[in-house]
Amino acid sequence: MKNPLCFITSALIALGLCLSAAPAGADFGWTKKTATLVRVSPPKVFLMGTRINVKTTCQDPANQALAEKIRSQLESSLISADSRLSADAAKPEVLVDVTVLQNDYSESTSQRREVERRQVGKDGKGKPVYQDYDVMVNYKTVSYAFGASYKVNDLVKGASLDADTVRYELRQDYREGSGAPEKFSLESSGAEAVVNKIVPRLTPTREKIGVLLPKSSLETYLPLGENGLWSKYLEALSGLSENPKANEESYRQYALGTAYEALGYAADDPDTTLKYLEQAAGFYNHAIETNPGEKYFSKPYQSLFGKTAAAPLDRVKQALGDYRRIKEFRESYEKMQVAAKSAAMAEGAKALDRPAGASDAVDNAAVIQMVQSGLPEEIIANSINAAPHCNFDVSPKGLVELSQAKVSTGLIKRIQEIAAKGKDAGKGKPARKAPKKG
């Protein structure tokens, strides 16, 4: 009888020869290779204005320090999460207004009867002997309740963008007071609750997901994707000739889609992101059409290979919908701004044609309207100087209203000069007095 070991050895050698003679192709292989892709999702509430002012107030003056802490943390977190944003308290386009409603801390101590087992000796065989004792144990009970409300307003459009409340509560017992948090630590948790609520709604969120990369004939380029060098990965894949075998070419198409998707999320503006994601969708779709039997092209990745990710094409389609919504909103917003400025300039031109003494003469309200419409300070100053008649309120109340409306110091001084002289702006004529009755 022939030696079984020799038979098995011969079969393995033959199998090895067959495998080595097989043409090189592309696939995901038995051991899957993944790369980390940072998926960026746009905010739930998109801010068209990039100059923000974070304002915090409190109902109880004792919470002023906490309110300031929230303001500082929230402002820095918003700017850190979205590079488009900058802090500008003088001429903000977006106001994030937070009010601390509650910040209550209390603690109490109590004693509780518990059973404690103690070793009291050993038995005849040397084994420990235990006995239960009743003991009184001190407990510290900590209670904390924090509440805040917030509003996000677009100051240019004069519209409310978002509003909600934030709550953080704790009530817990600590044996012998061990591990009990101090009030300042709980206040920090309350401040973090505000930041964690608002920042993800107003700024993009980033999520790391694992994406599969093809191997075999494309394995040479794996390190580029694994190290996040997506531009070089794309360049290398684009330089390859198209494989005449559709099934094998589908893996290169899929890899190109992955590279474009990664670059789209990393882009600095929504237009570039849209362009790259549209290209990614095209390559993913082509890979599915030419190789429908490859399940990893069209189905979610299993958790066996890391964090479960949505199917590539579905993932990109969802992102495309989000970024297209932002583009439409931005275009609509820009048209609204152009229309508002045109209307303001037209109204300013009409004001110059009005006769002296008209009931709608240039006054505080007219100046505030021109400032909020975005007209340059020079144009506003020229409108004031050239107006046939002015009716400014320079009382303390009037000056406060001008300041709160972000009217510049230079314009306010000019308004005071005109009111002090009692003359028509730009005319050098005394202001008209009402005729005496009788």
C-alpha cells in the first residue's frame, strides 16, 4: 500500500503549483485589511454667519463665576470644532445666549447599620473562623441639580436657529464619604453638559470608522491607505491601467471610491466635499454594477473587522444629502443678504430725496436699520451728513439703544454733534421750530 503521508505531500505540492500558476487579481483576501476613515457629518444647525458671540447670564448672581466658565468653554469648543468660526463680540453674526437657571448643591451625613464579618481565630485544622458583627457606618449623601437654557440667533437674518434646555443631576451615597465629589467638580460637569449639548448641534461631528481595502494586486498600495495618505493612495490607483477583467477592475473602482470619500470629508468647504463625494458615489456604484457578487461593496461591514460601518454607497448617499442641504441653505441665505442690502441702499437713496421736515427724517431708528443691514460706516455717515433733516435722540436711553445696536463710536459722536448744534445735517441751517400757538 502506498504511504499515506507521501500521498498527502504530493497533493499539497500539486495544490501549491496550481495556486502559484493562478493569475494575480484583486480581492479582500481571507484576512481583511482595514484603514481608518474619519467620517465628517455636517451640523444639525448650520451657521451661515462665522463671527459668533457667546453670552452667558444667570438668574442668581452667586452663579456668575459658573456662567463665565460656561461662556469660555463653549466659545473655545465651538471655534475648535469648526475652523470657520471666530469670536467677535463687537460685530457678531450669530449670538449663542445661555442662561444658568439652577445650580443647587447640598450634602448630608447619616449612619447606617451594616453587618461586618471579622476573623476571630482559627479552628483545630488551622482554618480561619469568622463572626458577624453589627457596625454603624457613616454615609455622605451628595445632591446636585443643574439647569440651563440656550438660544442661538442669526443676527443678520433676525431669525432663531435653535433653542433647548440642558439638565444635569446627581444624587448619590458615598460610604465614609469616599469618592464624594466637591461642588466645583459637579459645576464643571454641569458646564460640560452645556458644551456637549450645543457644540455637536452647531459644528461638524467626526467619527472614526474602519473601511476595507482591497489586497492581492493592489496590496502594494495598502500602506498609503492604512496611514491616511489618501491623496497618494488615489494618485497610485489612478495611475494603474484599467484591468480588462471586470470583476478584478471592480476592486480598483471600489478603492478609488474609498479614497475620494476620505478626501471629501477632509475638504475645507462644502463645495469641494460635494464634488469628491459625488465621485466616490460614482466609483462605488460602478464597482457594484460590475461585480454584484462581492458583498462588501453593497453591505455593511461586520463587527468582526472592527466597528460596524454602513454600506459604502449608502454611507456616501446620506452624506451627499446632508451637504446638498447645506449648499441650498447657503445659496438661499446669500440671496437674502444681497436683497436686504439692496433694499437698504434703495431706502437710503429715497431718504435723500425726501423734503425737509418729513415725518420719516433720519433718526436713531434709521441709523440702526442701516447698520444692521450691513451698510459700510462711510455710506451711513454720508447719508447722515447729506440728509435734509435729522431728528436724533441723544438722551441716555437713545445712546444706549445705539450702542446695543452696534452703532460705531464715530457715528454716535457725529449724531451727538448734529443734535448739539440743533442744525439740519449738512445744511448749516438752524433746525425748524414749531410755530407758537395763540
